Amino acid sequence: MVRLIHTADWQIGKGYGSVAEEAACLLRKARMDAIDRMGAVARTLDAAYVVVAGDLWDSPTLPMETVHECFHAIGRLGPPVLAIPGNHDHGGADGIWRRPEVKASQQRHAPNLRLLAQAEPVVLPDLVVLPCPLLRRHSATDATTWLHSFPWDTLPSDRPRLVLAHGSVTSFGERIHHNLVGLNQLPTTTVDYVALGDWHGLKQVAPKAWYCGTPEPDCFDKEGSDRRAQVLLVEVERGEMPHVTAHPTGHFHWHQLKTELSGAEDLHRLQQQVDGWIENRVRRDLLSLDLGHSILDFASHERYVEWIEDLDEQLLVMVRKGSCTAVPTGEHLDALLERPEDPLIRSVATQLQQQRLEGPSPEIASKALAELFVMVRREEQAGRA
């Protein structure tokens, strides 16, 4: 039995162009620091290998200071590291792995890293690795094709067989025209584990095939599973089902929430949910909050604004979508609708309230009604003065 760490999609040097540069620098540093966290997991679990299923780098044009720092971290990681090129760091002539200065840095700082850039078996003393590297960013050919008719009887029969591949499997149900991985054409009895990269979440796609996710999350979680910041410990043995367990390695937490507020109770639930996610952490969370067309009474809206201001200071990044509008309700609304002395204001308020409840643009009507109330209140205060 061999114990190995399955990881992928480090994407060292990722740009994060959609956030402020200060936050982007911290996010890039967290990706680099994840290498040390992976090393700690590998040593604690006594893993014989760390296998990287593609996309160790984010771009073929990274500056050498980033390359040196990464190789330094890999060099102190511990066990041997076996990596294949993915689509971001493909093995073609214009890929990062072909740069002479990158090769020299790897040989100097990370001699424990072995790049498997050829589609051929790598026979180790206790493991057979079957790499399926990408040689271009977008490949129309399945990188596992060479295994579909492979003479399996030429391999040692006493060592587990590991397939390393990077790409998309058809089980995602998407129309994909490049970097496909034909899992259904791999012989399940002659392969013991398929370590996949490219999908940035934890996902088992066949009894012996897993996507491990990325060791440090890099985007908001569309699935809501929050399982994108880990490595997998794989215990693999020839002819047996692999035993797979996830071990967290992430530093930052990315949260995504879509909801609509219509009153104080909704606001209270939102605050409890978000505060429960973030706990007492400071500048370690990113939040994408979509409020749709939320509408609150004046008092609740004031509490919402105060909460958002405090939250913004606690988060590393906040992305806000939709709107949250303060509208007059209760006695404030009555002050507009029940104005026998001012029929014009009453008529306008009645029409806006009707459009807010039944019209095609309730958000616009709500804002107009709120502005009308503020205008009337200001005129009344000026008259009393």
C-alpha cells in the first residue's frame, strides 16, 4: 500500500485582477504559502509522494522571482513531487516548463520535483505512474488516449497504478470541446487510482477517480459545497479500491450568498448567517452578497447600513450585487397616503406605492417613494423652524 497526497491547480502567480491590488497580493501569497501547508500534511500523514495533476503555474510568463520562491517551497516540502503539465502550464514549446531559466531554478531549488511531460509509464520502486500531460492549452485530443489500448501485462503486477490527468470529464454534463478525459475508456480493473485536476472543487467522478480541488480557494463557491481548499490523502494498493480522505489546507474563506430582504427578520437572519461564517476572523474572508431587489423600512435599513460598514472593515473583499432600498412603511407611509390637505403628494404617493407592489420596476418606485418621503419630511421641518 502506498500513501500519496493528490493535489492540483495551485496556479501559482494567479492575477486576481478583479480585486484591489493589496488584496490580490495577499491572495497570491496564500497560494504560495499553501505549499508549506501541504508539506505539513504530507509529513504528518507519512505520504510517500505528492502528485500534482496539472496547473502548478497559472501562466507561462510568470516573473522569475515567483518561480524561485515556488521552487524553494517545493524543495522544503518533503517527499518527492510528481507533476504533469496542465492547460495553464502546458508542456508545449511556449509553455513555462520549457523556459531554460525555469529549468535551472527547478534543478537548483527543487530537485525533489519530477516533471512527467511524456505520455509513458514511470515505474517507481513502489508505484507505477501513468502521466497524461497536456502539451497545449487547448487540446482536441484526449490526453488519456495512449492508455486505451495499452499493453498492461508489460507493467509490474505488484505495484499500484496511478493515472495522472488534467481536464474535464463528460459526467459534468457540459458541452466541452477540448481537454477531455475519457474516464469510461480507462480499464477500471487495471488502474487503481485516477488523480484529476482542472475542476477547482472536491469531486468524485468514478469509483477510483477524484478531483481534489485546489489547496487554496481562488473564487466564490458556485456549488455551495465549500470543499475547494484541501488535498487528498490516497491510500492505494494494487487491485484494491483506493481509500481517499480530504485534509484542509486553505487560508482564506470565500462565501457567496444570494437573498432578498423584506423586513427586520430577514435582516437578522442574514446577519446571523454571515457572522456565523466569518466568526471572529479579520481580513481572511471574501464575501459576494447579492441582495436582489431588497426593501427595508427606514429603521431596518439604517441597521443594515451600519452592519455593512462594520462588515466591510472585517472582510478582505466584499462584492455587493443588487440593491437594498429604504422605503416608508407603517406611520411613515401613512403620512404620505393620508394627506387630505395635500392631494398632489397623496396622489403621487398612492401611484408609487401601487407601482412598487404591482409594477414592472418595483426598485425604481421604491426609491422614488423614499425620496418623496424625505422631501416632504424636510419641508415640514423647515416650516416648523
